[in-house]
Amino acid sequence: MTEHHNIKRINPRRAYEIMTNGVKRITLGLNSDYVAHEVSLHQTSNKPLRSPKKAEKRVLVIAHSERGTLDDHAKQCLAAAAILADAETAVVALVLGELQEDLSNAGVDEVLVMDTLDYQTFQPDIELAFVKNIITSLQPSRIFMPDNLIGDGDLGRRLIASQPEKLAATHVIEINNAHIANYQLGGNAIALASFPYIVLLAPDAADTSLPFSASALAIDPLTANQQMRHAQTPSYASLGMQTIDAAKIALEEADFIVSAGNGVSNVQTLQTLAAALDAAVGASRVAVDDGKFSRDKQIGATGKTVSASTYFAIGISGALQHLQGIKDCRHVIAINRDHSAAIVKRANLSLIGDAEEIMQALISAIAEAKITAITDVKLATQEAA
Ligand SMILES: Cc1cc2nc3c(=O)[nH]c(=O)nc-3n(C[C@H](O)[C@H](O)[C@H](O)COP(=O)(O)OP(=O)(O)OC[C@H]3O[C@@H](n4cnc5c(N)ncnc54)[C@H](O)[C@@H]3O)c2cc1C
């Protein structure tokens, strides 16, 4: 049995990225510049297990989940915490919202789920009080949060403001154990600072493909519920999320995008499908150049960069310039008649066939499903009455 103790090897020639303004930026963990610092043969996957024995310290990563999963940005925070943690430090994930995925490949040693605190309900002071209680009880040596617009960035700033005596940094774009960095002078320079207590990490500062897995043990939710009792009651009423017309949402903010390429001959069918799915509409450059869509719909290197949960690419080949614009999308579904198209390789699910035929079939299936759902609700209401 081979065991490596606390070995960290940093490749001095590791990859870095030159930003458009000439600034050099290194991504933590990218190109395997890091080797797992504790491995054992008790593996849960084919990766070595990072398992801090008798962890004396904890680092805490706090993030909201969405539909039972953590997004890539949250997982980058977990990866950063796990890569930087030494052999005596456990990585604890505090997930606000339900969690239905296994976080062992995200480098998490312990998971605490608080499913009543999801981002859909506006309750910042309750969340803050809860998080502060957890911090008091876990006494983490560091805290990581995604610096995003879906609740974590807001909660992180509230946390920072509530602990003025602690060092904190926002918009952190580069991180290692010695320092953190963020942009200054409008992005024309990078400023380094010593490692703070609270780090709000910008997207893409760490690589999520870790060379190790972790045990991801659930912490007893009872503890969390007890903590919850100490949380204060809100002085306002949350009206919940408001649904707005997907067509009115900026593409960069859309969660579901139906996008048309040169293989879409009937724009009306595509728009009907997008409306049925309550999705925003995007397009490839060729579809825009053809005059089928306005320029603001173009997605790609010279168009918009989108980060939808689901990107539905219809009749789009998946040219490099287009793929650049969808690199942050979580799920890609493609319709294409060419099974060897680059978009099919990028897609999580592909439908091979004629775009018009498949779109028509989907529109009919969605209409049927909606009728069934309405009928079920009516029957249930009648039964209840
Ligand atoms: C500097 C530069 C910047 C660029 N910037 C961008 C950019 O920002 N965004 C962008 O999108 N492109 C950009 N491009 C263009 C890019 O290289 C591609 O030409 C473009 O993305 C192709 O668009 P497309 O996939 O819709 O069309 P095509 O390449 O024509 O592909 C059409 C696809 O539809 C499929 N298809 C055809 N008919 C059907 C059917 N009936 N049913 C199902 N599938 C069908 C085909 O198999 C094919 O895969 C840029 C290029 C350059 C040089």
C-alpha cells in the first residue's frame, strides 16, 4: 500500500492565461498542477480518496443549490477549498436548499444540507443568522462562497459586513495558499493580498476536475435544525419568485435557451417551441447573418456568452466560436441530422434527425403533457371538494 503524506507538487511551468488586457492569471488546479496530498487504497471511485484523519480544522464552503444540485461555480469553490486544505483539514459543504447529488467527487468531506433555506425565498437575515450559528459551532479556519448573483454573493457580503473584524475578499479571481488576487484599475491590473478569512470566489478561479475523491459524509441535520431555532424571525414577508416572460430576459441571465442555427428552416416553429418550453431564444451567427434573428440574439465568441442550465441547440453545427459562447451552460441538448457534428459531441443529449420534424413532435408532446397536467389538477380539486 502506497501512501503519500502531505505531498504538494506545484509545476513551476504550470499553465496560465493571458487576459485580453495582458494580465497573467493562473487557475487553481488546472492542468493537474497539483497532486493529491493524502491518498489511501480505500477508494469510493477510481480516484484516490482524500480523507483527513482526525481532522483538527475545517474549512467551510457555503452555497445555495438549484433543483437539487450545486452549479459549477459552487463546485469550483469546493475544489479550491479541497485543493488548498492540508491533511488535517476537512472540507465542509453547507448547502442551502435541497441536495440530491453526491459531492464526493467535488472534494467534500462533510455535507450539511439545510433544505428550508433555498434561494427561492427571500430571507437574508434568517440565512445570515443560521450561517453565523453554523460558523460558531464549526469554527472554520476559512470560508469560501461563490461570488454570484443567485444569493451567495449577497449572503457573503452580509456575512462580511457582520464580521468587520475578519479579513474578507470579494471577486477573487486567483487563489493559492499564500495569496488571493482580484482585478484592479478596471481589470487592467491584478492586485494580490494575503489570504483572508472569507473568500467570495469569482467564476473559473479553480478547476473542478480533482485528482482525488472525498467521503462526503452527511452531518446530522438535527444539528442544523437546532441551529435553526436560534435564527431570528423576519420583519418582512417574502412574496416568492415572480415568473416573467422568458422572451424578455437578457440571454446572459436566461436559465433555458432554445437556439437556432442554419439547420432551422422555419423560425416560427422554433419560436413556438421556445414559448412552449418557456425558454429564451438565441441563434448562431449564420442564422443571424441570414436575417432570421436580430444581432442581439447571437451566441458565441463575437456574440453573447450564456450560462443557462439548459441550452437547446437546434440545427447548430457547434463551431468553436459558437461553443465558446456556451461553455458555461450546464446541460446541452442538440437536434442535428448529422450525428458526427461537433455540437453532438458537446451535448449531454442529442436527437438525430430533421429539426423541423422533431420540433413539431416536441410541440405536440408538450401540449399533450400540459392538457394532462391541467386535467389532473382539476380532478384532484374536484376530489378534494
Ligand atoms: C472570427 C469569427 C467569429 C465568429 N463568431 C461566431 C459567434 O459568435 N457565434 C456563432 O454562432 N458563430 C460564430 N462564427 C461562425 C462559426 O464559425 C460558424 O460558421 C457558425 O457558428 C455556424 O453556424 P451554424 O452552426 O448555425 O451553421 P452550419 O455550420 O451551417 O451548421 C448547420 C448545422 O445544422 C445541421 N442541419 C442542417 N439542416 C438540418 C436539419 N434539417 N435538421 C437538423 N439539423 C440540420 C447541420 O448538420 C449542421 O450541423 C464566427 C466565425 C469567425 C471566423
